[in-house]
Amino acid sequence: MNLDKLILDALKESIGNDKYQELLKSLNTDMFGTKAATIFEAQLETAKALNLGGIQYDNVYYVDCYDQAGNLKWSDEAHNIVVDVGLVHTLDVVLYSTAKTATWYLGLTTGTPSFDPSDTMASGLPTEYQDYSNATRYALDFSPGASDLSPSGASLAANQVSYTIDSPGGTVGGAFICDSNTKGNTSGLLYGGAAFTGGDKSVSTNDTLNVNVTVNATSS
């Protein structure tokens, strides 16, 4: 069975035949349609309808900024939105046979970022903040998940990422996760991103930003 029909069959089972036929009609295809846009829509609707067994994600970026003398300047956090292409990728990896992404990378944004479910790397990604010493985006090395949330849930955490800010400093407003390590690159897969809950933050030359990413998943 090919991927197209598998996705459409999963969609039909998850939302019922009547709603399934209405969706196909709105997408202008039949149950064996293979148009790329239609299949993406079917994947997305399946992900939302199935909700991966009731799983809700709460991905959090915890950020601490220290000056060059080691004094804490500010702390903030950002609660991640998983964009549509990230949901589809998750569905394909968990429920189909798509290979998982080998490495995820962390990027920073400039001020007042806004993330929308329809965002991709090529369209909608906020302006990236690139004035830090590392030549590439930092890799996230996730540890295995653990069932440590009450009453029903699990979490996993990545290694701490530390940015040394280059001249002239500036403003950071959020963070995002993608599968490309190249600064400024707008190709590849965007998983999600978020603005800091406390708003934009100023950074100066030789400041250090320590970022810890935790992914929580709860089942309802």
C-alpha cells in the first residue's frame, strides 16, 4: 500500500466516512487521489483528528542571559508551537515508516517574532538572530523520554546550548527548532518555535545565553 492511500485510509477511519467524503469533496479529489497538496492536507487533518492518541505537546525553551562577568541579566522562557509541517512529520515517523530526523538544531530570532501553524522554513519563519560566535546553529542532543509527569505524561530534555553573543549585540525575541544547522538557511523542515513570554530581550557583546529545551507530552 502506498503512502498516499495509507494516509487517506487513516483519515477516513479517524473522522468517519461522512466527514471524510465532505473533506475529499472540498479538496476536489477522490479517495485514491494523489495530488501533493491533497495528500498534505489529508496528513494534516489525520494528525489533528487522531491527535496521536490524545497526546498534547508542551515544548519549552528556558533561557538565561549572563554578562561577561557571569552575572545573571535576565531569564525567560518560550512555549513552543508545533507547526503543521512538524505535525505531519511527527505523524509520518510515529505511524508510518518515515525515518526520523537525525539531528534537530536550535535557532534564535530577532525581536517580536510571530509563529503561525502554517509557517515553514521557506515561508513565515521570523528573522533569525545570527550574531553569536558559533558558525552554525547548535545541535540539540535529546535524552530518552521518561514517564515523569503526573497524572499521565512523559518528558525529554536536550543538552544545554550556550551562545556567546558577538558584536554589536542586539535584540532576541524567541527561538525555533529545525533540521538544518546553517545560519540563515530557509530550506529544510521547521518543527516549531515561540516568542519569549516576557517579550523581547537585549543582549550585549560577550553575553552568554544558556538555553535548555524540554519537551513534555501528556495524554488525555
